[in-house]
Amino acid sequence: MSAITSDMLLQSLANAITLGSLYALVAIGYTMVYGILRLINFAHGEIFMMSMYFAFYFVTAAMLPWYLAFLFAIACTGILGIIIERAAYRPLREAPRISLLISSIGVSYLLQNLAVVLFSGIQKQFPPVAMFQDVITIANVRIQKLSIYVPLITAVLVIVLLYLVNKTKIGMAMRASSKDFETSRLMGINVNRVIAVTFCIGSVLAAVGAIMWGLKYPKIEPYVGTLPGLKCFIAAVIGGIGNIKGAVIGALLLGFIEIFIVLFFPALSGYKDAFAFVALIVILLVRPSGLVGEKIANKV
Amino acid sequence: MIKVENLCVNYGGIEAVKDISFEVPEGEIVTLIGANGAGKSTTLRTITGLVKARSGSIKYMGEEILGKDTVSIVSKGITLVPEGRRIFPDLTVLENLKVGAYLRKDSLEEDIEWVYSLFPRLQERHWQLGGTLSGGEQQMLAVGRALMSRPKIMMMDEPSLGLAPLVVKDIFDIIKEINKRGVTILLIEQNANMALHTADQGYVMETGRITLSGTGKELLENSAVKEAYLGK
Ligand SMILES: Nc1ncnc2c1ncn2[C@@H]1O[C@H](COP(=O)(O)OP(=O)(O)OP(=O)(O)O)[C@@H](O)[C@H]1O
Ligand SMILES: [Mg+2]
């Protein structure tokens, strides 16, 4: 590991924060859905993928200006999340959890194949937006403007989300439902609606992440969501699945691990995508409940 | 206020409730006593729509509520303090009270004050997570939470379970006080002695059937009840 300059360190720092922030937006969806349904939503990576296509077609086919196209893509993804929950998960509300898991794997394959049929397997180029992709130089570090926007947007969304979950009525209903559907219903909470809202929020955040992902890595194909999906699931587990702050911490950690191992050990760069799995194994061995594990047990 | 007629409830092949009929008149305290597995909890869960009935009728102020979903039933002013307390462990005490008032849009201040005056312990611990309360405190919270919805009728499933004898007396005093405020009460109890002393009307349930009914006093003096439930 020769001659790592401070510029390189700063550069990597910027990259790690950007990557970690992107992971965070997707990881939150896994953790929220797990929190309320105890389901690992395998279709989440495909929701991510679909929102990239939505954005692509709103720009290229509908010829909308980028901001409208992105807004519509985010809205469509939110609706997609609600539809998936309604069609594939709600009918299984009383079924064993394994059925739910299998259903989510089914949805994942369905969406992948649907994308191949509808959009073809040929790689597409995510529409460029100069405002995000221009390169600027700050203190000898050359970064895309995106590297500034991504962490900012993520931070704002996470703060809004935490406020929503911890301080609002619907957030209270979410936290109540995540522990006990039956008693929540006795309180008058429409649990199905709360779950739909949860899916919608998770999908919207994934869409924001996917669009920024597309701006940074502008290729789209039907399997583009698989690896980011898997890594973000791992990030959520590392942080302590079910916990929103944990997902953010896990995601940032994963971003740092990926970027800095490559910086310090360039020879390992070919194995970059495997780091997440190593980190997962380490965490599962050392702290199975994740970095920010469940706070208290249920007293009976 | 609530009129149950010919209610039958099955779990798969098991008949848990077999053709029962009873009535809870407005403003009264009615108790349902019976041995373990008699079908008492099932009856209350069916009234709130958590369990589907096979046949029969449940009328609330003349309106059929059997077959309606839980949220619309509780929104009519029926509340249940469920068996085993079921407070929300990672909501604070105050949030547990607020979630009890989930369907209300008006100010909760007054009701929170009232619940705190019934259970001063809850006020001291309003910031604490529900799951970290002691069992008895959780029971108080479960009652307080149910009151927050301003129910017209409150159904309680073994509120005295696991409480120290002195606290049991307090709970029954509080039940009477709640009733004085105009809340009709349907109470399930293992503590038949306390329940029958408190109640205006009582029903005895055995293996899915109602076998005896009468005023609290009559049942206290009934020899079969004495033998089976009062240990005399
Ligand atoms: N979900 C269920 N599935 C199958 N059987 C059930 C279920 N819930 C209750 N039962 C059965 O129905 C019968 C009545 O149960 P219930 O809970 O109503 O009794 P209970 O009178 O409340 O008893 P306890 O005093 O012990 O609480 C019991 O035999 C019980 O095993
Ligand atoms: Mg019971």
C-alpha cells in the first residue's frame, strides 16, 4: 500500500459517503418491511430496477423534463410497492411466514422477467442530467456534483422518515402494528393501510436511490437491481434488521468498507462485491442481532 | 346494550362456544365466570370481530355487529382489555395511552389526566417503554389505554390476573369507578368472588355453554357456584 495521498483519502471519503447513502435509501425499505411483516422482501431489488426503467421511459418516451420524469417515476414506484403488497402479500396475512418469503421470491422473478419482456434484455443508458453529473473540484478532490447531492438528499429523507415514524400518528400506528396486529386493530388501527403505507414509503425511498444510482452508474438492464438489492439487504442485517437507524449505519459502513478496502488493497478490487458478504458473516458471528439490535424483549 | 343470541364459534373442528345467549344492559357491570377453556375469551374476541363466529347474532344497541371487521366495531364505542394485557412494548407509556385514542380527533388532555388520577403510577412512568413496566403496571396501562377511546362499553379479560391481592382490590374499585362514569362493563374473571361482589349480573360458562345466570348476589349464594368457583 504505497503512497496514498491525502487527496486520495478525501476522494475515497466522498465516494464512500455517496455509495453508503445510496445503499441506505434501499436498505431502509428492507428494514421497514421486515419490521412490520417480518418479511425479507426479495422483490425490493426489482422495485429498485423498475423505478430506473420508469425514469428512463418518462424521459425518453414521454419526453418529460428530468425533474418531472423523476417525480413521476418515484410516484409510480410507490404505487408499484402498494400493488405488490396488495396482490402478493396481503392474501397471505394469516399464512406461515415462509409462504410470504416464497411469494416475494416469486414477485422478484416475475418482475425481472416482466422487464425482459417489456423492456428487452438489451442494456439501456440512464438519461444523463448535467446538473448532477458535472464534475467540480473542491480542495483537489474532483467529484461529481452528485456526490454532494446524494448524501444531502439521503440525510433529509432519513430525518423526515424518522420524524414520521417517531412523532406522527401514522408512525405510532406503524410501530404499534409492527409488534401486534390484533391489538392494533383493537385500537382502531387499519393495519392493512399501515402496511400499504410502509410499502409505499420503502418503495419511494428505493426509487430515489435507484434514480441517483442510475445517474452515477448509468446502465439499466432487468438484473440491475439484484446486486444492489442483496447488498442493501446485508446492510440492513448488519445494522440490525427492523431498525431504521441501524439500516442507515449498516449502509454507510458497507459503503466505507467497499471503497476503502479497494483504496488500501487495490489488488482486491476484483472482489469488491464480495466484501458485503464477508461483512455479513462477520456480523452474524459476532453480533447476530446487528449493530443496533432490538432494544427490549417482550415481557409477558 | 349488547345482546348475544345463539352464538356458536368453532376453531377448526373444536366447538369453543356452543349456542350461548346473554345480555349486557346499559350502565351495568356484567361478569362472565368459568373454568379454564370454557370459552370466555373466545366470546369477547368474537364480539370484537377478532374471531369469526359460525352462527348466531351479536347486537350492539340494536345493530347487528357480527361479521363486521374489528376496526368498525371498536369505532362504535366497544373496547376490549385483552387477555395477557398486550400493551405495546416499544411504545412509551404515554404513547400507549395515545394509541388507545387512535380513532379520536379531539383533545386527549382531560382523558390522560383522568387515567393518571386512576393510576398515578402511570404518570410517574409516562416516559418509560411499555415493555419495561412490571406486570401489574402493564395491566393498569392496558386498562388506561382502553379508557382512552372513551368507550361506551368496556370488556375486560381477566384484569386481575397476576396481581397482588391488594392491587386486585384496587382494580375492582377502579372498575366500579369507571362504571359510575357511565361506562358499561363486561368482565371476565377467574376471581369469581370479587367479580360477583362487583357485578350486577353474572353468567357462568362451562365448556362452551352458559349454565347459570343471575344477579351477582344470587350466584354468590348458589351452591353449585360456591362449590365450583368459590372453593367452599
Ligand atoms: N386459536 C385457537 N385455535 C384452536 N383452539 C382454540 C383457539 N383459541 C382457543 N381455543 C380453544 O377454545 C377453547 C376456549 O378457549 P378460551 O380462550 O375462550 O377459554 P377461556 O374461557 O378464556 O379460558 P381461560 O380462563 O383459561 O382464559 C379452549 O379449549 C381452547 O383450547
Ligand atoms: Mg381466557
